[in-house]
Amino acid sequence: MRAALYDFDGTLRAGDSIVTWLVYARQHRVITLPAFLAAALRAGIAMAFGSRDMAKIKTRVLAFERNLTRRELRALAEGFTKERLIPEIFPEGKDAWERDGREGCLRVLVSASTSDYMPCLAKALGADALICTQIGAQGQITENCRGEIKMRRILAWRDALPPAQRPDFSRSKAYGNSDGDLDMLALCGEAHLIGNSKKAMRMCRERGIAYIRGFTA
């Protein structure tokens, strides 16, 4: 069994979807203008300068969701997926995703994006599994699914499968775009580095990760 592990933001689409999610929520009047501006500023600063506690940042940015019922949040996420996320997927990424499906790979979305809208995307794409940043029952986020945490979550997903269904990572593929994906890229026999991050390329060289530029060999 082989797997194809896909990061989402920056890999299958450009940019960070949490900002797009905030804009979409504001357009649908489910977040007030002051709350939107504060959340957008907080998210923008965190992405521009980095943050050691992205879990706390995301908890604050997504605080508006606590005012929505589960049905309202689900409807918002479904609309967001259909109207914004799916159309923004790179054509080359869509082709790779479909090719991996035809080849019989288990297609897994592995993303730091959050569990408010990512399940809708996974369903729309026909993913075999979703690994993402989880939002707790009270709206809190304790772990941002990136770097070592992303790697740990991948291994936990694999180990939870019946032995006969566990993928052989040495024969599997991984697609990522940033230094937060390096552990995932190093795990698989075929690593695809998407985009032009000089930092990611340098760190791949330093760690001895042989990678393919782009979605195709």
C-alpha cells in the first residue's frame, strides 16, 4: 500500500486559507467588522513575523465561530469550500491528486489548517484521510499541525490502521512547500517540494532530503 501525503496551504493552493476564511466570514456577516479587523491583523502579523504559539493565535483568530451553531458553521464551511477553496487549487495540484488516486495511493490531506472547514474540503476532494489542526469543543486549539507535530500525527494515523492497510512510506509520496513540511517530506520515498521557498530548499539540502521540484518528476 502506498500513500500520497498532501499539505494544503502553499502546496495545493496559494497563501494561507485562514485569512481567506476570515474574509469569507465577514462577507457573510458572521463576524463583526471590529472583530474581523482584529483577527485579520493578528493573523497577518503571525504569518509575516512568525509565532511560537500559533495554536493560541488561531484560537483567538477563530473566536467568532463560538457564536455560530454547529449547523451554521457547517453551512459556512461548505460554502467556503465550494466557492473559494476548490476553485483556488492549482491545476497542477489537481492533476497530481487525481493521478495519485488512479495509481491507488491513499490520498491524505495533512494540514495546519483547521477542523472547522478542512473536513468539508477533504470530503469534496474524496480524500482517504484528513490530518489537520483540531479545534476543541470550547473553541481552543492546543496543537498546530506543523513540523514535528504533523509528523507525529501522520505516524499515529498509520499506526491506527489495520496492519494490512498501513502504507509503506518508502514507496509513498509527500507534497509540501515549507520548512514545516520537511519531516513529512523526509518520511516518504518520493518528496515533492512545491513553490520557491529558499529556506525550505536550503533546509532540504542540509538534511539530505532528495526532492523533486513541483508536482511531477
